[in-house]
Amino acid sequence: MEVQMIQLKAEEMPQQWYNIQADLPELPPPPLHPVTKKPVGPDDLAPIFPMELIKQEMSRERWITIPDEVLEVYQLWRPTPLVRATRLEEYLETPARIYFKNESYSPPGSHKPNTAVAQAYYNKKEGVERIATETGAGQWGSALAFATNLFG
């Protein structure tokens, strides 16, 4: 069985993150403050998130430029291939072509460092020296450990 995959060249790797909020007909309801029960604003989030991540979370801009330092780290494993799931297509008896993004190429082995690297970068940039998290099966913890190690 032939494996069909689409692999971008390094220079074709996206330089911006896509923000779906720009294309939603209406925004989802904002999270509520646990004490006041009112919508959370930037000041409520500032004690636990870097300001740049808060700005991105609240942004309606369609494209957000990926910092060069983050792109440099991404290039350790990205771009990752799209792989055609031909056996799934056969099982479903569908004429559709189904592809999945193979993120197992990342050092932690999942898609989780795609956000962990950016979060570690922005925290480091704002002077945060320690990050604590919870993890379930361990992929998020591994990704965050990987990312924080890269940025000190």
C-alpha cells in the first residue's frame, strides 16, 4: 500500500497564525469571572497570562505574526506532513479524500508544542521565571517542559 503525503518545503511554512474569531459571524460568549460572574477582561487575566497572549485571545485580527524566535523553534520539526488516510476512506466507503496532519514529528511527539512553544516564549519575554501546569496523559506536560527548556 502506497502512503500518500503532502510535505511543504521549509520556506512554505506559515509565518502567521490564523485567528478564527475574525471569520465567526458572532463571537462566543466571553468567559465569566468566578467571583463577579461578569465577563473577564484583560486586567482579570493579567496575573496569570502574558499580555501578548491576552491581546491575541481578544483580537479579531485574522492573521497574527509568529515571532521569529518561535518560528526558529518550530523549524526543528515543522512543517509536518499531511498524510492521506486511504484505509479510513475505504472503510467508510467514501469518495472523499481524508487527510490527517502527522504531528508525531515534534520532539515531544504530539501537536502540543505548537502552542507550548509560543506560551513559553511570551512568558519568558515578560520576565516569568516559572510555569506550573497540570497534565493528564503527559503530552501537555512534556510539551511545556520541552518549550520552557528551550527558552530557559
